[in-house]
Amino acid sequence: MELITGAYEPKEAESNIYEKWEQSGYFNPDKLPGERNEKYIVYMPLPNVTGTLHMGHALDNTLQDIVIRYHRMKGYKTLWFPGTDHAGIATQYVVEKELKKRGINRFELGREKFIEKIWEWKNKYGNTIIEQLKKLGVSCDWSRIRFTMDEKYAKDVQNAFVHYHEKGFLYRGKRVVNWCPRCGTSLSELELEYKDEKSKLWYIKYNFKDQNSKIKSVTVATTRPETMLGDTAVAVHPKDDRYKNMIGKTLILPIMHREIPIVADDAIDMEFGTGAVKVTPAHDMVDFEMGERHKLEVIQVIDERGKMNENAGIYNEMKAEEAREKIVERLKGEKLLEKEESYDHRVAVCYRCGHVIEPVPSLQWFLRMEELAKNALDAVKSKKVKIIPNNFEKKYFDWLENIRDWTISRQIWWGHQIPVYFCKNKLESISNENKEEYVVSLERPGTCPFCKKCEMEQSPDVLDTWFSSALWPFAGLSESDLKNYYPGTTLITARDILNLWVARMIYSGIEFKKELPFTNVFIHGTILTKDGKRMSKSLGTGIDPLKYIDQYGADATRFGIVWQASGQDIRWDETAIIAGKKFANKLWNASRFVLANASPNGISINQLNPHISASTDADKKILRALEKTKESIERDIKNFEFSRPLHTAYDFFWHEFCDIYLEISKKQLSVPNGKDENLSENTKAILIHVLLSSLKIFHPFIPFITEEIYSRIPLENKKECLMIEEW
RNA sequence: GGGCACAUAGCUCAGUGGUAGAGCGUCUCGUUUACACCGAGAAGGUCCAAGGUUCAAUCCCUUGUGUGCCCACCA
């Protein structure tokens, strides 16, 4: 046992300590010492395999680590499940870009080879974020790490699909989906981003078929004239006096010369434009729904590459933007363009590549949400799952109460391919919703039940990434882990994935395991830049936590983050890390003092307490303050308060212990010539006791330095490490 | 348009129905046998505005202003 000398060097100490922890095996609940009856289980929000540590991860994982370390020291059987997400679109995008640099195109490569490349990439870089998390000091059980495309995990995903199918929750349908022509996939509403765009509003005249009445035409306003080729109606509000008597009449669609009706629909805003709207069911969500209400034909004129198709007549194969210009020109020529106004609006863009979204009708798989959403709703309404703070419940309820069926299929290559098989001789059934000639099965079917001779072909579609992450609390677990470690206790995450992910885990747990996956959902704030902007790598506003870990140590970094994590969003203030660094130094030096003046050499840890009998006012005061501090911190951690207990502990240690008691102890220790030996001995015991207690208090927050100091206290019968000391 | 937050020291933020707090920064003093990454002390605040409830409001209520975020719509 070496006493503390010199300064604390986080860099050297941290990697050694982490190694020691890993070797101890105590991250694994099955290897924890002592009898532990109560469990405490946390599911790590899955970082993407392509991810690198950012401040959000640092906050999220530090809070989880605090909760886990605290409960471990409190004698719980603690398990923190780690994992990584295959992150369909994100990963495919990253690897595709990587290959492009080397002049390789994924379409030339082919699906199978491309997926191989992604696996190669994953095996090479997929562990980056894990290594970075280790630097932060997280105490998750790495022996249980899972990847959402692991064999067993994938099997559970396939099972879930088959289960939903057998239950009648799955159906195929043509829907206008948000299509990214660049990524070649449909995107969910949650994956869209919006961008302001300077555009124009074109006012186009649609003539009446009957040119004998006084009014010859109706003018509609549109931002997308090229979609007019697929118009199948014009809609007005039923109460709009300007158009009331025109409802039901027939117009001639310019250019295409097709007859289309005027319909009445409540969705129309009378104030906007002319109050008359062109309806293009194939290329607009709202129009699609209107089309269903009025039984309108769906005519697709733009294809999945963003080009006009054969239904667009002479514009066939033209890019949509080009067709727009040509059509506007032509309308001008035919005197059907009444006017154009400049108009700024927001367009939906792909969250990955930023390409403008093209709504196109497409055959997709849908999951019926009614019953699932109701289950998720009930779980929180009945308080079986607590959302903390509870003002986030409203957001959760709103989403679930207005939920639409979930489009779970994606047209990308990287992901869980759906267990659906088509007859090779009737491949048109892949794209024809009326032909239900497919088999849903875990195994590839032997002979085709339709043609009786072909080997069937698996659907090229893959599942939405969230379909697999929704199963995270239990997918891929071994039989015994399922029995012992499901359900869990707590989930700690940011608010942006409350619905995307948390709600889906809740109903998946009920659906597949008949038990809620966890009882607490703690939502923490978001880390913003100092001027309140979003931290984003692409905007260059992000900050790399590894920079701080490197410069000031993981403890100081964690300290700085938690110091500010009061529940509100955090405008990042670097000076908190300086405070953390200073505190680490204070802790180190105070420990040096205590060990130099009150070394408990030869004393067993169990003998320590009896030595403590407060004789002076200062003794009494510090011991009382210690108890109060501990109580207050316990209360806070139970309530998922993190910043407050750190401040409490800081104030206690720095001011009450160091500034006051340590100074007084100098006098109490130096009683002349054994005049009052008891006072001196008591003081020593108190110093050691308070130091040891403080190390325990601080350990969940700043685990490295506390562990390092603990290892240097020459007490007999110490635990193997502070991590498993009793809090 | 609807909802949820927030507005307190120079900066980032805690906090309480009754003398306003921390970190960082600033200033003064201090080489006291852990620590200058320190100690002692100081300066610095109409607690966004207006109105209301109250013996008493920074805190509770109403309205307004400003900021951030979420949801819907944007033809």
C-alpha cells in the first residue's frame, strides 16, 4: 500500500483503474459478492455503430452510471445492459459514402457484397463508441453486450414479425410514403427534417368542361405545378360561398385534358390561396387521404428516382424540377397561368442526406397500432411506468392517442430483411397489393405453394431500425437472462426518443413478454451550446467530450456535466469542468493530509467505527453534517436528481470538512506530549471515517479518483475495490 | 395555430411565501506544517414587465414581452 504522494494524474490512473474494474468481474451481477436479493437493471439507450461519443452520450451515460454505481454499493444486484444499434439508414449512408470515395458504387457492387462491406466496416469501426464509453468510466456488463443484428437478436426480430403477422396486425398497402430519392427508401414522419425554401406559388386556371356558363374556370394555387399531371380533383371547402354552387361540376385538367371533378372537403383552408386546391392523391399525404374520402383515382406521375414516369406523357423521364419549368412555360403559353408569387415555405428533407423528400405511392408493410398504442398508453396512465419528470407524459399521450399505423418496411439493404417469400413465377405480387401470393415464415419455405416448383424469393424489404430497437430489453437474451434480468428497472434517455423508442419498447414488452420492460423512465435535459443552440456535428457546434477527458480527466468531465444537469436543458459551460478538475485536486490533497496525519495503518475497517466518539464541538458538527449530507443525497438520487446531490456533497467536503474540520483537526492532533491521547486518536478516526464516507458518496459521480484514493488507504480488511463498498 | 419549458450576479445556473446562493470571472490581503487547482475577505442583483392574492411575493395567480423546444398545418 503506498501512501499518497505527488499530484494526481488522471490519464495514467484511469486506464489502470478501468482495467481493474473489468478484471474484477463486478460489472456482471452474477459475480457480485454477498447476498443480493433486490435487482436494479438499466437498459442503455443504444448508440449507433457509426456513432462517436458526443456530449449527449456523455450526459446520458454518466447519469446511468451514477444510478448503477449507487445501487451496486447499496447492495443491489445491478445490471446495466450495453449494446449497439445497426442503425439501418445511418450506417448504410456512412459506408456508402466511404465506398464512394474509393469509386465504388453500391448498385454495381450488388446487395450481398455491399452488406458484406458493411459488416467489414462494422467489425472494424463498430467498437469505437464502446471504447469511448469505457473512457467515461461506465460500469456496464460488457459480457452481455448485444448488437441489434446479432444472430440471436435477428431471430427474435423475425419472430416478432411473424407473431404480428399471425395476430393479424400486419398488412400491405399502398400509401403515399415520404420517399428519399437519394437514399432510395421510405422514411417515417419522425425521420423527416424541414428546411426553409424560397419558392413560388403558381396560380393555375382549370377550365370548366361546360364553357357555356358565365364562369369559365377555377384558379388553384400550387407550389408544385409538376404534380398537376396526376391531379384527379379540385377541392374546395363545403362552406365556401365562392365555390358552393360549383361542387360536383367537371373541370378539364390542363395539358392532360382529363376530366376531373370539384369535390368539397373540410380539410381545405378557405383563407389560403384561392380557396380551391388541386388534389394529387399520388404525391401528397393530405391529398391521398382526401382521395380515399372521395374515392379518387391515384395517378402516379413521379417515380422513385424523382423523375416523371410514363403517366406524365411527354414529360416522361424528365427530372421533376425540369418538368416543373417546362409545365409552367407551357401554361404561360396557353394563358392558363394567372400569376406567380414568391413564396417561402418549409420542405421536408431526408434526415440523413438532406435531399428533398418526394411523396410517392408505394407498397409497404404496416403494423396496426390501435391495440399496441392502447397498451402503451395504459401502462403510463396507470402509473405502472413512471415518466420523470411527469410533464413529458403529455407528449407521450398526445402521440399515442393520435397514432397512425406504423410503416415498418424500408427499401434499403442494411437491416433485418423481412421473413416474407414470394413465388418467383408470380413476382408481380411483390408490387401488387391485390396479389397476396406470399408466405410469411421464419424459415425459407421448401416448395412454393403457388407454382409448386420454384424456390421462393425473399422480399427485398428490410425493417425500420426502430422495429428492432423496440425489442431491446429482451431480444437476443439467453434463456437464463430472460428469466433473471427481465423486466428491468430504469431507462434514462433524452426526450427526443420518448415516442420513437420508449413507447415502442413499452408495448413490445407487453406484447411479447407480458410484462412491462421497466418502471421508471427518466428524461434528462439536452446539452446546448453556450448561446442556446443545438449541438450538431454537421453545424460544427458540437463539442467532443473526449477532448475534456483527455485534458482534465474523466472524473472532471463527469463532474462538469452532472454539476449542470439540473433537469433543464443545459447551456454548456466549460467552467464547470474546471471546477471538477479543481475538486479532484482538492479531494486528492485532503486525502494526502488525512493519510499523512491519521494513517490507519494496521486498523481493520471494521474497527473503525468504534473509534469514533465525538468529543469536541467540531467533532460532533462534522459527524452530524456527514449524516445529513448522506440522507439528502440518497433522497435526491432516488428522485433522479443528479446536480443537487453533487453540489451537496461538494459543499460538505470542501467547506465543512476541508475548510473547517481539517483546520481544527490540526490543533486536535497536535496535543502536546500525549496530554490528551484520546482526543488525538478520536480525531484520527474521525478524519479517516469522514474521508472514507466521502469517497463512497462521491464514487458514483467521480469513480476513478475515488477508487484510486481508496486503493491507497492502508486499512485492513478492505474490500477489493471501492466500487463494491457499502454506500 | 396548439402545447411544454424558461427569464435571478459579468457568464452558466441553483433556490425559497419572511436578511438573495453556487461555480467560473473580477478586486484586496495572505509563502498558517494537504492543496496557489489554496485560504481569508470584498465588490457585484428593482430576482423580465405590469397587475392581483397576502401582514408579507423573486417564489402563488393573471396578462404582457422575450427566448428555446415539441406537435399540427402550410395546397
